[in-house]
Amino acid sequence: MNANKSEEYLKEFDIYLSKIKCIGAGARSNYISWARFLMQTHNLLDIRTEEDVQRILKEERRLMAMPGRMVYKTERDYGNFRATLNRFLPFMQCYICKQDHLRNIISLDDMINLVGEQPSRQKAYAMDEAVRIIVFERDCSLTEDQKKRLKANVSKVESRISVDKFFAPGSHYHSN
């Protein structure tokens, strides 16, 4: 990936960390620095799932053990990479939702409505964050109705109980 494209994504990542995750300037600059380093070896823009994050971390563990590596070789560095990738994954999910909206595939109201229909909390949060980023970038605000619907849809996803929990060891589910 060319350097200009990488810097565009890093700028978007910085906005996400600042406006959505409310991370301070010092920590943000660390995340950006680590992401920039990881982008030299890995295509972070292909991250879509937790498995993608684990694949990159496994490769980084291997690269850290190589004698030619001069920087980012410690266990603490590995932890910093893991933290960065765990921030980058929801950023990419949010970014994809935002891009769908910008390509006019989905309207802001449709995005708000779809938040509550997402199959996982992670996807619902990504869509919620995309709505908030779009509002921030447009320097506008949601109507009271939109705010209520967004809050209700996020609450709807948060209140779901996984079916697995009904059958987990120690559960008290009875089918009478």
C-alpha cells in the first residue's frame, strides 16, 4: 500500500480514537505509531475479524524472534501491538459502515435502524460508531427521534442473551 493511502487511514484512525473512543493525545500518538509500524509488514486494511488480528499477532511473534529485528522486540511491544490491533479491528468495521453510507448504499436513518438488527454486539457497535463519525465529520447533529432510535437499537442489542448461555455449564434454564 502506498504511503499516502496509509497516512489517510491513520488520520481516520486518529479521529476514531479521539472522537469515538475519547483517547488522549499521548496514547493516540502511540497507537498511530504502532499501527504505522505494523502497516510496513501487514495490510491492516484487510482486518475484518478477530482471526485476522490473531494471524497478524502470530506473525509478529515470529518476526520479533528474528535476530535482524532492531526495534519492537519485547513482550511489552507485543502487548502494544495487540492493543493497537484490538483498537484497529473495530475502527475498520466502523470505517466500512461509514464508507457504505458515503457510497449511498445506505442512508443514515437506515444505519440507525440496522443497529438493532446486527447479529453481534461488535457489529452493532461498529455501526453505531460509524453513525457518530458521520455526524462528527458533517458537523451536524442527530434529531431527537434519531437519537432515541439509535439509543433504543443499541440497547436492544445489548440486552440480547446468547442462546449458548442458556445451555452453558451452571445455567438454570429449564424447558418446562
